[in-house]
Amino acid sequence: RSASLTLASSRRFAQQPSHVNQAQLFLNDLVVAVSCPAPQPWEPKNQCREEAAGGRFASLTRKKKSKSSVALAQVAATENETVKALQVFFERLAQLYQPTFPTPYNWAPVFFQRMKNAQDIIPSPKVQRLCECLDDIVCGAETQLAPIFTRMMDAVREFHTYVFTHRQDIDNSLLGMTASTSFVAEVNKGKDVMRGSSPYKWVAGELSVPYLVDLIQEWAVMPEELLVAESVRQFATCLDDSLKTIAKGRLLLVRYDREQGAKDADEAQYPLVFARVKEDSRGTSDTLKAYFNPQETEQDVVTIPRSSFVLLPLSALSHMNTIKSLSKSVEDYGDKVFQDLTSYIQKQADDMLEQQGVPIKLVRRAQQNDVTLFDKPQLEQLQELLEEVSQFKSQHTAAVLTSVTESSQKCLKTFLNKVETGEVHMFPATFDSQMQQLKGMDFPQFLKTLIRGYYGACQCALETLRLQRKELLNGTSKKIVTDWYLKRIKDEINEFLSKQNYNSTAVSANYLEVMPSDMDVVRKNLEIVQTALAGEGSKKLVDDLKAEIYGKLDNYVLNIQAILCDELGISQAVFSIEEAQKKFEQLPESKECTQGRGKIISDLFKDIKYTVRMKYLDNTPTEKGGLEVVPVSGLILGRLCRIENELKTVLQVWTNPSPTPVGATPTPVPTPVAVSSPSPAGCSPTPAASRAAVVVTPPPTSKQHHPNVPLPPVPAPPTADYQPT
């Protein structure tokens, strides 16, 4: 049989023989009875048991490291429960296969069928517990073996061998499945990390006996066992693949084309498919035999060259102990067809809505909550239109509903036929639930739910805009945006200085009372700040912050304009501050700007004008703003100047202070002067200056401004129209 037919047959879930169905029920009861203790590191128990296990299975056992007799008793109790469950399991098998249990026995179909029926996988901790207890039984560690174990020792050994060799995905849920891109990237990343952190840097040709002897002696004197294990693991990671013996049962990622067979591992255009090694393969062998079929039947064995696969690390699946986590490691066509059907129905719905005059772009913005108060009238109209369309009462909408249903059912039927023929693969652990979900899809209801979801998104967006309008009118939004950009400036400056090796702990908060521990660090900090003020680094900082902050202020002003248009009855397309101001002055409320609706509208005008002035000052460096308007660049450089002046004050106060003569009056220490940026007279605090209290310690020089921040004469004022960036 060809390799492609092998992979196709691997996913045909034919009816299993009756004895396999019975055995999987017994196995499921065993799995349920196995206790899951906290994982502990594996290690051989003693040399006698190592030899009894053929030098192979004793590595499964673990040392019980408990600090109390209670913990030891709990571990022993869980082991006894598992041994009793194993005893019941083999007794039931002996009754099923009377008079003699057949050996050799293929356990793969039993585990696979159990997983399918239970829709669950056996987690790694339970596999470890089974291995541990079976190791005790096989190696004769149990002082009083139950008669069933003695009578069925061959079957116990085979079961033990299967469990140990199938520690990775014991249920064979991955065999024949295509590995997902994210899983392959994670595996490759883990290998790169191990190689990068390993001290062993050599190629296979450089390996020698003296080198290995020195290495073994080095491991022998290591104080910690875990350190030895980590060193050996790093050494094994660096081994060339040609030196490794690939053990039976290891999982592979094979570069495989389902029509042409195995390909070279570097040919990335072909998918990586999960397979399992059939038998031990020596490093000198050019090929190995592997199963792609979860049933692991002899007629479905595929021979693949060593250049076609990647060996999956033992730890790659150790953290995947649930179906949800394990399903992420494969490309599941069941999920894909569900997504395709969903996308198709959504596209048909969007086309239908556009023909009905619904602006889909506005719907998408409402779903992402990316709307402004200018969108409020359109959203209200859109909500009414969606409510009408969602009834599907018109002839056109009813025809679309019928067409979408028929097309979706045809697409689903084609996919299900491909599943039946083995042309596409679905994750077997979730196969039944996915098939039930796909076959039970109600396409008309899905389309209706989608339209109602659009309606709900518009409703939520309108509620958000109503709340936003309320916060704009009561000043909450102004406080939020002001506090945000002042904190943003502070944080960005701190991060900028930190990257220049600025020591933020060199000067304490009460620096006039507590002398710094290291004045050289203070001088170094001062040099960094002065360099920042004079260099290109601060220019980039200012430009980046201006772009970010003014972007948010633009949105703030747009929302204010929307409120003014609504309050004053002005069209959004022809809005200007002058025209809006004139219309406001014609209202009776304009005569009372100190209270009520008149005060609210007046404050909104002042906020717009203030923000326009801020942008003009930043875009016109020769303009002088005065203390009533502080642009973003002024806030940034002002904070840097404040830090510079504080450092200068510290050096002035604490560098060689002159002693005060007896009886003389001490020279007063300069105190910080609070310089706030006031709002325009008669209005509420503005977004830029209401909460920007810049504390500036007077520098030792007589200059009032930093020499690198000139303030030339004032040019002509800007126009009042606001043009948001």
C-alpha cells in the first residue's frame, strides 16, 4: 500500500473489534482510578532493579522526596490504589481473553479507541504514575505480587513497554496530523535556546575518548544531581543526529507530502506530519520505520530517510495535559472549515447590508468602539436600519437568507465527504464533538444572530458616546486627558534619562535637608541632563511625545466640536470656531457665562482655543506663548530644566559649604518656587495647564530661561480654525 493511502486510512474510524471495545472500557476505568500526584524527577532506584529491567525501564522510577511521614504515607497510598486498579484491569482482561491472553498484543487501538470514546487524553502525570507502578511489578519490587500479575506477566510486560515507549502522546491522537506553525516555531525556539545556553561547542568529528572521559569526571564531582542532569541534557542536545540512537516510540515531525511521500526536512513548502518510531534505530542507519497510523498496524509502516524528519524533544508535550492545549499543536481542518463557513456567511451578510444602504465600515468601527460624537447621528440611523433588516421580512433579505443557507450546506457536505474518504484530517480527540457541532449548524439562525450582533454593537457604541458626552460636559474627560499626558511626559523623560545611565536615586526628595551620599553621581547626572537639553536625543523625545499627545488632543477637540454642533445647530461640514462663537453670542445663555448651559459652552470654546494655541506654539518655534499657554514641548523641556536646576541647587548647597560665624545669621537656603500654568481668566482648568504645576528651584545664575530654549519676538497670531492632524 502506498504511503498516501496509509495516511488516508489512518483517519478512517472504522468499527473496532468487540474485544478492543471491551478492553478500552477496562482501560478507561483504570485511567480514572489512577491518582495524579505532583510530578517529581525520575531516577533509577537501585542497580538490581536496573539489571532486572534490562537497563531501560528503571529510569521511570522516582525517588520519593518527602519531608514528613504524612507525605510518605500519601505517596504510598496513591501507589497502592494504582496497583489495585492494575490488578482489576488485568483480571478483567484475563476473563475477556479466555483461556489465554494473546501475545504479542497491540495496545495502540485500545488506547486510541478509549480516547475517542471518552473525548479525553491521558495526562502526563497519570502516565508517569502507571510507569512507576508497572516498573515495581515487572522488576519484582512488590513483595507480594497478586496472582494475576504472575499469571499474566507477559501481558504486564507488554503493557509496561507500551506505556513507557508512548510517554509522548500515549493515546496516539497526533499521529498522521499536520503540526501547526505555532507549535513548530515553539519547538525550534526551545532547541535554539538549549543550543545557545550550552557550553558544549563542537561538531561530531571532534568528539574523542579523552574528551568524553574528562566530561564524565567533571559530571562525577558535581554536587547536585539536578545539575548533572542538566549538563547531560545540554550535552545530548549538542550531539549530531548521526550519533544518536532513536528509541522506539519517539515522536517525529516528518516533512511529508501525502501524494509523493517523505521529503527533505529543509523543504519548507511541505508540511510537517507527526509520526512514531516503530523500533530502535541506530545512528548508522540511513532510514527508520515509523507509524503514521494511530492503530500502529504492521501493514501501514512507512520507511523514511533520516534527512526527512525532526526528532521531537521529550519535553515538547509535557505541559499539554488537556485536549485544548494539545489541539493547538496540530492544524485541525474541523476548525478551519468552521472558520471558512463563518467568514462566508459574514461576507454574504455584509453584501446584503450594503445593498440595503448600511455603511459596513461604520459597523466595523462600532464593533471596535472606534467612534466619535460626530458619528452619533449616523449610528442612530444605522441602528434603526439594522433592526428592520434583522426581521428578514423584505423579499430581498428573504432571498439572501435562502441562498446563504443552501450554499453553506453544500460547502459543509463537500467537507464531510472529504472527512469520510480520509482526504482531510480532524483532531481525533475532538472529532465527535466537532462533527456534531458542524452537522448541527443552523445557518439561517447564524445569519440572523450575526445581524443582531451588528445591532448590539451599534447600541453599545451609542451608550459609550452618551457617557462620553456627559464626561465632556462635566469636565471629567478634560481631567483624564490632562492627567494622562502629564504622566506620559514624566514617564518618558524618566525612561529617556535612565537609558543615558541617569541615577534617579542619587538625590533624595528632601535634598535641601539630606546630603547626597555621592556628589560625583550628582555631577554625572547634571552632565547627562545638560547633554540631553543640548543634544538631538531630546529632540526625538519631544517629537515622539508631541505626535502621541496631540493625536489624543485632536480626538478630544473633535468630540467638543461635535457637542458644539449639536448644541448650536451647526453642520459638521462647515464648522469653524468663529461661526460657532457668533452663533453662541446670539443665544440668551451667552450673557451668563458663569453658570448653567452658558458656562459649559463657554468653557468648551476656551478648551478648543487653548489646544489650538498649544499646537500653534509647537509648530511655530519663534512664537512666545507666555505662562497662560504651555505647549507640549514646553512641558517636556520645562521638566528637564527643573531637574537640571534641582541638581545645580544640590551642588550649590552641599559642595564645600562655608561655616557660619558665631552670632551671625545663617544664609537662608533657597526654597523651591511653584510656577503653575494658569487657565485663561474666568474659565475652568484647561487640558494643558490646569494641573501642570512645575516646581522650579531657582538656578544659581541670573538667567530666567535655559540658554538652549530662546524665546524670540512674537509673530502674527494664528487663525482660529482648528485643523486636527
